[in-house]
Amino acid sequence: MTDASNQEITWELFERQVESCDRCALCRQIRHKVPGQGDRNAPLMLIGEGPGQQEDEQGLAFVGAAGQLLTRMLAAISLPRERVYICNIVKCRPPYNRVPTEAEAEACLMHLRMQTWLVRPKVIVLLGSTAAKTLLNPNIRITRERGLWTERKGVWMLPTYHPSALLRDETKKPQAWQDMQALRDKLREQGLYPDLYGA
């Protein structure tokens, strides 16, 4: 395992660290690790739960049905997907797409911390319960606390439903749309709208 503590933090180091990681058992039964992708200078970062089958096959985050819905959700607020950075709490697919355990999420946090340091987002959207519990509060309930902004160290964080939850239950879509509008308004409030939208 690479020790980044005494090395300059770079994307190359991050990629080597993820590729060599064996901090939990998830890495033993996957095709590809899925570190994340997108605009590495984006002021907006989206963090989901973990890779699914198609993500594991391609090594890319959010490329399955949930990812296609996420692309449409971003487009609905005129935000090109290629202008944001997208990743997950865990970088390896849990078996049968189950929820990552707390131990698995904790083992992968070092990678996410390095990503966040490298991207330096001003706004983070937490897609689903796992991301919200891991990064905000282990007792959070996404149905109750989605749409509520939290500011930490100058970064605004918004929990909302994971796109896969919207595919399972379409009645949640109006609330998710409210959250996307709130995201758009926060980006404008922070003066990030021109950076992201090219407007």
C-alpha cells in the first residue's frame, strides 16, 4: 500500500494508491477499480455509494442506468456532466451491489480525502444515504435530511437521493428536482455559475 503521508499529493499518486489498494476484501472480486472521473478542476463534486456492475466492467463511475439519469438531472439545470467531478465512497464494487459496510467505507476514505484535496470543490452533492452517513452523520436519514445544506471548512454539502433510488421509486423525483434547483441556486450564490456553465 502506498504511503502518501510524506509524498507530494498528485493525481498520479492517487491513481497508484487506488490501484494498489488492498485495505478491504472488496478488491478481491472485481474486474476494475473505479476511482472516479470528470473535470479535475470542477468547483462541483458529486459523491455516490459505490460502483455497480457496468461501472465495474468499464472502470468508470455512474455509467449505468443511474448514471444516465444523473446526466439528465444535471442537464435539467443546464450543467454539462463533463464539467463536474464524479466519484463514490468506495472504489470497488460490493458483491451483488450491496451497501458498503462501515468498515469498507472507512478503509476507502483515504482515497476520497485525497481526491477532495486534489479537486478542491466548493460544493459537494452527496448522492444517497451511504455518502451522507459517511461524510456528514452516521445517524442521518436521507428521507428526512435530504435538501438540507451543511457547510464544512468553506465547502457546502447537499445530501439528496441517489439516482438508483429514483429509478426504484419515481415518487421521489419531485423532491430530487427541488434539490437540483437548490444546487443551481447555491452555485449561483457562490458565484460559480459562470465557471460551470460558461455563461
